[in-house]
Amino acid sequence: MELRALELAIRILDPRKWKLRLAQLGGGILATLWIWFRAVDHADVDRAVRDAKRAERRERIRARSAELERQHLAP
């Protein structure tokens, strides 16, 4: 088991592949930063749209409940 772990470590730390590993790390960091920036940048807009949709839904539910109550009370 230790030999396999050692072989894996040697493969990962192989100096001939450092450029590839650094490129992979850089790509991963850039992708993470892009996702984070997009989430932070769009958060206010997304929150406003979500709140507007919820308010609209609450109003539709209130109107429908009032209509059903009037129908129920006025036979």
C-alpha cells in the first residue's frame, strides 16, 4: 500500500509535468474566480427578481383566496 502511495506521489510531483500541473491549477483557479465573481455580481439582480416573483405570487394567492371567500359567502 505504501509503495502505491509513493508511486502516486512521484507521478503527481514529476518535474516533467509541472507545467501541465501549473496550467491545470491556474485553469481551476480562474474558473473558480469567474464563478465567484459572477455569483457576487449578479446577486443583487437575482435577489430583486426573486423578491418580485414572490410578491406577485403572494398577491395572486390573496386575490384568489378573497375571490373564493366571496363565492363561498354569497350563495
